[in-house]
Amino acid sequence: MNVILTILLTVLLGTAGCTQLPKVGNDLASDPGVPIKPPATELTADLLFDFLQGEIALQRNQPNVAAESFIRMARETRDPQIAEHATDIALRARRFDEAQEAIDLWATLEPESIQAHQAAVALFVATDKLDKVRPHIERLLALEPENVDKAFMQLNKLLAHHADKGAVLKLIRKLAAPYPDLPEAHFAVSQAAWTADQFKLASEAMSQALKLRPEWEMAAVHQGQILQKIDKNRAFSFYSQYLDRFPGANDMRIAYIRMLMEEKEFDQGREQFQALEQANPSNPDIALAIGLLSAELDDLGNAEKYFKRALQLGFEDTGAVYFNLGRIYELSQQDAKAMDAYRNVTNGDRYLPAQVRYAFLLAKRDGVPAARRYLKTVQISDQQQRTQLLISEAQLLRDHDDFRGAYDLLDAYLRKYPEQVELLYDRALMADKIGKPDVLERDLRKLIQLKPDNAHAYNALGYSLAERGEQLPEALALIQKAIELSPDDPYILDSLGWVYYRMGNPRKGIKYIKLAFDTRSDPEIAAHYGELLWISGARQDAEKIWRAALTKHPDNELLLDTVKRLLGQ
């Protein structure tokens, strides 16, 4: 596949970011992108030299030299094929300024080229140059009028990694303005407004989409979720009225049930469950959906009933059903039944996770060595699955407080396969547990270099520095970068508050840790929150938070250490 199309596909799948652009392979010459011919213009000595130098550089896997040669040729010849080839090579060399120049030239020379504008969008989104994206998206919309609806449905996924959600909303509103009669354009505006926390605008835009296409169930489900943020009574009315009008809207009914149960309207929720089941008595998909919803609402008995019904009705992906049965049996502490369910997952996407869960339960029953032996019998098909199994084995050791064993396992594998960057984070965490801060710092810095959009790596390194009281300004900068990449992560918010506390600003620290705690009452966040309340004088509030956390997590090491240190008990 052409590299530029590969980039576009990556971005459209929602994984854009500088690190997602193609890396130069070991053998660039084997896949040099667009086959290139000498430019059609008269060959001067300089052009001939650049052409030959570029081709030889490709054969020798020297993409930087090749990029410089073809960029010069593109400027001189203004040949669109040369510009396209220069784009391809510059992206491979990760020379984004030159790639931008080449793409601009290519799109100018071939304004009707869909591929040129796709490449421009991919590059500018991935390098956070939102201001340059709009004209290329507008051109793509004009060039492919038959796909405009699909394009609008992809827009928010395309721009999901851009940190400034307000700017994304502004861009999508401008793009949608010429399409007032297209429901998908209003849907896109609504999604962007939702992400930017502008719920009134999100509801208004989705309402317009539903006026244009009243039967559009996906839009109705989104509208219900938006209204729950604005006014729960309006949301109840909307769900009820929509289902009166479209009683066969199963996804909408499931969303309505979820809201009723979350708001403890159990009688109405059960009525809707019955309506859903009665309307679809032989539908295994609906049986599975009811089971999943029941599990989500902690109604484990009902979940078991409907998962079994899905199997009886012939749900095709039996592995998914057995996996979910295993999970609810685990939650209800029926380990033997859970193990039986997991052993019934013999293929498909859930096969590997099911075997890992079986191994963890086996460790509880027969000990860690038995579980590790079992993991070595699990059938794998590729290196990625091998890595996942290794991470799971390390987690098994970690869960049983064998931090040295987990570290040695990861360390040995990374020494043999140093390219497995997925393991760097895990080895760093284990290095911290066994008192190797130098390894932790080295691994996390390497991970940041290789994966500069990995929020957890920035956060872990920043938090580690803050805990040791070292390089606090850098620790703050690292955690702020993590916040940019993942602004709603409660653990990163907790780290931000903690580093402010370490820098002598507990008032600012408590602001962020409270946000984290309100989002997720994790025991370690509770430990930090209580400590900042304690030193701020709110000691009764601190004790209340600690005691509540200890009730749920009596063995959490950080929580116990914090309480012992500050309360002396």
C-alpha cells in the first residue's frame, strides 16, 4: 500500500499523532512508494544529479539524502509526480517541514488529486496544524460529493487527538455550514460540541439532524445522552416519546434502560427490559445486549440468565458470551464456574484474554507456578500475542508481590528483544518497586522518545521525579504534557496536584487532586487527597476519606503508609 494512503487510514482510525506516521523501514528500496521516472522537463546537470543521487540513496536506505534530492527536484521541475514522490520520501524520513512543502506543491499542481489532499489532511492533523487542514478537507468534500455524508461521520475521529477541542468545534462548524440539509453535517457539529463540553449546542445540532432524518436511531441515542447532561427530565421525555414513535428502536430502548437503572427507576427499567425481550424473543443479539447491560448495572443474576439465553438462541460468537459469563462469575466469586467458562473460549478475539483470566484464577487455586506453567501452554499466533502473554505473566507476579520476579522476566525478554517498546513501561514500574530509579528513568525517557504521544510515560516519569523531590520543574512540565495528551485522566490529574504540592503549592495541588478524586475514588488518589486536606487543616475530612477508602481497599500499600505516617495508626 502507498505510504500516504497508509497514513490516511491510520488517521481515520483515530490513532493520529506524530508517532503514527510511518517510520523508515530496514529496506526502503523494497518499497520506495510511487514508481518514479525522470522528470518530463529538460534534464539539466543539476536535475540529473539530484535524480541519480535520490535513487541511489533509496537503494542504500538513506531517506534523508533522498528526501533532500527529491524536494529540490520538485521545486525546480514543478512536476506533480516528483512532488508526490518527494512527499512519500520526506514522510518516511520523518522530515515533516519538507513533507509539508512537498504536499503543498503537489496539491497546487494537481488540485483535483484526491490523494494529494488526503495526504495533506493526514500530515497536518498528525502534526497538530489544524489551521492548514480546512482547505484540504473542503476540497475533498467538493471532489467527492457522493461521499460527503461518510466524510462528516469521520471528521471527529479524524481530529480526535487535537488538544484544543474548541478549535476543532470551530473548524467543524465552518466545514458544516455549506451543508444545512445534510444530517451528517449536524451530527458532526454535535459530536464536536459534546467533546468541547458545549452541551446546549450539541443538543441543538443533534436536534437538527433528527429533524432532517427522524428515524436515525444513532442520532437519537446521542441526543438522549446529551440531554442527560442538560436536564434529566427532558432526557426521560425524549426517550419515551421517541420509543412511542419508533417502538422497534432497540438501541434506543437499551440506552433508555441504562438511564432508568442509573437513576434508580427500577420499576420502569424492568418494564423496558420486558418490552425489549418481548419484541425480540428469538434474537440472540438482543439477549446478549440485555446480558451486557445487566452486567454493567451489577445485576449479575440477570446477566447470567441472558448470556445463557444468547447461547441457547445460537449467538454466533460463543467465545464472547463465555468470556462475559466468566467475568460475571469472577465478580460473584464463583471461581470454578468462571474457570469453566474461560476454558470454553477456544478461538476468536477473546481467546487470549480468557486464557489469561483462567491462569490468574489458577494461581489463586493452585499457586503462581501452576499458573505460569499454564500460560506457557497457551497457543499464540504472532509476536504481539507473545508480548501480551509476557505482560500478563509479569502482572501475575506483580499481583502476588513478586516484583523482582516480574522485573527479571521483563528484563530478560527486553535484552533479547529490545524492540518490544510495549514492555518498557512495565519494566520501569517494576524497577521503581525494587529500588532502581535509574532504570525507571532510562526506560521512560526511551519510551517518550519512541512514543511521544504516550501520556502514561510522561506521567510516570514526572510523578517519579516529584516523589523523589528531584527536578521538580521538569516533573511539572512532564505531567503538564501528559495532561495535554489525556486531559480527563484522573491519575494524571492526581499527579499534577501532587507535583504542585511537592513544589510548595498545596492549595493549587488540592484543586487538581479533588478533580481526580471526584472522577475516580481510587485508594491512591484518596491517600493523596487526604494528605493535602490534612496539611491544609481539614483533618476530619481527611480522616473520613481515608477511612472510607480503607473500608474498600484495606491492603493498599500507599493508603496504609499515608495513614500510618500522619495518624500514627
